[in-house]
Amino acid sequence: MEMKQETKNEMDLLLRRLGRRDESTVSNAADEHLDADELSAYAENALPAAARARYTAHLAECSHCRQILVQLSSSAGVVSATESVKASGPSVWSRFLAGLFTPMVLRYAAPALGLIVVAVIGFVVLRRDQSPEYVTQVSNNEQRPTALPAAEPTASVVDSPSKAAAKQEDLAEQQKRNLQAETAPAPNAPPSVSSIETEVSKDAAAQPKPQQQPATANEAPPAKAAPEERPRAAEPEVSKKEVKEVPAATRAAPQTALQAEQREDSRTHGFVRDKAADDVSAPAAGAGSKLKRDELNVSANSRTVAGRRFTKKGGVWIDSAYDSSKDSTTLARGSEQYRALVGDEPEIKTIADALDGEIIVVWKGRTYRIR
Amino acid sequence: METTKPNIERVLNEGVARLLGRASDSRALNREALTPRISAAVEKYLLRNDPNTSAGEIAKFIDELQADDLCLIIACERGDENAWNDLVERFTATVRSAARSASTNEDAAEDLAQSIWAELYGLRTRKDGMPASKLAYYSGRGSLAGWLRAVVAQLAVDVFRKQSRLVQTEEDTDLERLARAAEGQPIVAGIPTPEESMSNRFAQTDLQNALQQAVQELPAEDRLLVKLYYFDNLRLREAGVVLGVHEATASRRLTRIQTDLRKRVTKILIDERGWTQAETERSFAEVAQHLDTDLESLLSKEAADLPG
């Protein structure tokens, strides 16, 4: 693959040189120029195949006609024959969509859609609770209200109504109050999700989970964690949308290394652990005033984008699926090849936008080195 | 099935009747007014390429013509004042916009637009006394707006070419520097002997000539893409629009062409110039090496040129 890339560069250079050299000499070599009718019909892809082929041969040799054709093509915004094959797609697609909304289909689809919506909301609620769980436990111990809303769904997941101590009930009541205060100003939360959360929190308040109390009791209260966690807990969607940072490592930052280890053992279920991220976060322990920067360091060394895991090594973001024994294709950001690639695979653009500098990404079995 | 002359006439007559039927405003034109124009278009775009074009293809061709635009233009040509007013009213903005994009300033654009209307109206007269109008060349195959833009662009290019001559102002870059390097400086390592320098120069010339030959041997569609991208300096997206393909398709096609060209160049050098496989590989490698050097120097120069 490396060899192929070189080949491309060599030919690229040679062809550019050839283009400059021949630009002035070839321009009027053609016998008879295309007339306005032929040019406009060509630009609009309105010619029979044989005629088009004849004019293509002329255009390949005649810079005069190409110049006009380029002007026409760019101003007309034409759609090609090839693309018009695709363009026939929308009509088929729209017919398909129209078919979906016929009364017969809707009769069955509406209840099914309702079930799907409920399932999706449930999924969102379950996902929301996972990463902030740890924060919640820490915060509860300190009686800090900031991260509490995130704990509510967790409580509902591990719903065990048996042992509800008075202290837990007090805590649940406080959580409920805090949730009501917190959910209202969250701009990103969809109303439906918020209302469901509120419902869930009521359940949780009535039936606090037994698992939660022992966890918080063992917790060494972090001095400065909660203020930093607040925005994260308040904006769970933002953190999840594109770049999923490694929560365990981030939360461990203000703790001592030992405490961080203990937490790893006891509470990393549901999290994605990242050793590299821990390595970075551990030295940051105790540096409370620089927590934000430390978080950035952590996220800057291990990130998950578009479902792919990247670790920064030697200034390069490397995909966890990267196999150094395989060939890679090198692309420069902004190059034609890069734009063509991200045109085909927009997720790669998401990755390239989220990660700065050089990236090695494995996509559909091929390795791309983006600079 | 061979399409005989009577057959063609029948297909034409039926096609013209259908065209008049589907035009929302046929401008009171009859079959006799339209048939010569449509017959000329069939000859130009179909029969010239394939005299045995089937009746079905001819009928399809006629059915795809822009019926209203064609009727409007033929009515204008025949002196229908209402049709002319409609034409001016509908397409003044199109002509002006095309003239602006083809001109360097507003005055030149206005002059160009006026020239176009004069050409269309036909201020000159033919031998038979009829106005010599460009309208006679519209076939109805493409849109009328597109045809008008093409007329403007052609006239603008003609005017521009009369006023100035193209001057090559390209900088010495890439291979020119490589050529200089080949003449007096080491290419890979060590200082070359004069014989090596001379042979390198010949090698580069051979390589360039072989590439030129290989490009000429490409299929027309591929050659057009190469010309648009490398000779006319279009972006891939723009070249794709001209060819009627998506940018990604153009990119893939260009990559394939580069690979094809390398194979063809290698074959030409070995078969016709007596090179060995190793020599061709080395020559390409030298080009690649100097590409890197050139890019580095270019980037450092750009960095130095940046303000602040």
C-alpha cells in the first residue's frame, strides 16, 4: 500500500508537469470546436451515448471547448447520467416512504412505533445512568447534590425493595428534590426523557437500592471532585454524543492512586476501562486546582470516537484495531483523496474532526493514516 | 433493423406531432415549421454517429427534446414578436448572469449581454433575406437557459482571445527543479559523474515522453479527466461535475488511471526505449524522492511567508 501511495505521488507529479508543459501547445489542436448547442447538451448530459463519446474525444484534446464546458457545468449545476441513475432513487425512495404511511400500514405500524419509542427511551435512560454512576456515589457521600440526577436511573435498574433504612429514605428524598431542581434547567434533555426520569426518581425515592449505601460508605470523599463533575453530570448527552471519554479514569483523578485502584476493583462495571488513561490520570492525583486540565489530558490520550477507540502514542492517535504489520494509506487532511474518502465514509471525518494531529484509523479492514 | 429513409420520415412526422401535442404553448407552429429543425438534430446527434440508428431510438430522441423551448425559439426565428418578448423577459436575467460571470467588470458584462441579444435577434441578414440569427442553432436537446449560457460563454472566450494572448506564467517547480537537480546535483546520494547527469537528463526526457504517449493512449473519458484535473487545474469535484460523476467516483477513477499510466509508461520504456525493469523503478523512485524534497521546501517557504 505504501508503494501504491508512492506510485500515486510519482504519477501525480509527472502528470502535473506534463499539464504545465502541454497547456499552451495542445489548446487549439482540435479541428472544429463544439457549438453552443453541443456544449450545453454535453454539460446537461442530454446527449445520446455515441454523440457524447465523440464530443468527449474532442474535449480531451481541445482546451478551448473544455474551458467553456467547465463554465457551463459549474453554472448549470448539472446532474450526470450516472447520478441520474441514482436520482431515480429518490422517486423509488419516496414511493417507498409514501407506502409506509398508507392507512393499512399505519394501523399496525403505529402501535409498533409506540413500542419502539418506549424501548428507545428506556435505552437512553439506562445508558444515561451508567457513566455518571460513580460520580453519584462519591457525591452522595458528601451530601453534594450536583451529580444526583444521574444516579436515579441506576436505582431503578437495580431495584431491590427489601431493606430501606431511614437514612436512605432521607437521602432519596434529597435526591428527588435535587432532581427536580436539576432537570428543569438542562437544555439538552428531551422533555419526554426528563419526565420519565422524574418518574423513575420517584420510584427510586420510595425504594432506594441497598447496593448504593455500602458503596458510598466505603468511599473516601474527594475534596474537589464534585464541582468539576457538575457540568459533566448535567450534560450527559454532550459527553456521549461523539467523544466518549473514559469515565473511570477521569473520576479517579482527584483521588489518591490507591483509592483509584480500589474503585477500579469495586465499581468499574459498566465502564470501559482504559489502562493508558489511568496511567495518565494517576500522576494528576491531588492536583485539584488543575483538574480540568488533567481531565483534558486524560481525554487527550484516550478517546472513543464514532465507536472506535483511540490512544495517543507519540503524538499520533492510534486506533485500537490498528495492526502495524498491515499496510496503510497516508492521506493529508484537506487533500482531494481525503475529501473523497470522507465523502464515502463520513464517520472518518467525525473521527478526524474530533482528534487533532495525526490519526491512524482502521476502517472496513483498511488502515488510513490521516495527517 | 436498418432504418430506411421513408421510415425515418415517418418517425420524424410522428415525433413532431407528439412534440407539438406535449408543448404547453406551441406558438401556433405547425409540423412543417418544426420538422426541418428536428430532422437536423436527429442527423447531427444520431445518424451522423450511427446511420443505422433504430426508429425507436429516433422516436425516443425526439420525445426527449425541450418542446416549449424549441417552439419558443422557432417562433422567434419566424418573427413572432410575442415570442421574442417572452424570450427577452424570461431570459434577460440568465444572459446577464452568464455575461457577468464571463466578464471582468460590469461594463464589459453589459456590452457582452447586448451583443448576445443582437446576435440572437439577427441584425445581419442571410442571402435569402431572413435574419442571420444564432437562434437557428438551438436544437432543443439541452435546456434553452443552458444553450444561452453556452452562447454567452463562447462569445466571451472569442472576445477574450482576440484581446489577449495566453502567456505562460507558470513558476519553475516540481520537475523543473528536478531536472535542474538531475543536471548538476546528486539525485539520491553521492555526486554523480557528468555521464550520470547526462543519462539522468535523458532518462527524464524519456520518462516524460513515454508519459505523454501513455496519456494519448488512454480512453477518451479517462483522458478528459486527466486534462481537466492536471491541465486545467480543476478540483476533483469540479471535474466530476463536468464528467457527470460524483467527486468520489472521479477520485477513484483518477487513482486507477494513475496506476494504468504507470504500467503503460513502464511498458513503453521497456519495449520501445530499451529500459530494464530496474531502471524504470529507479527513475520513478527518484521522482518520488524529489517530490518529498520539493514538498518540504515548499512548506517551509510557505511557513516563512506567513505573516507574524
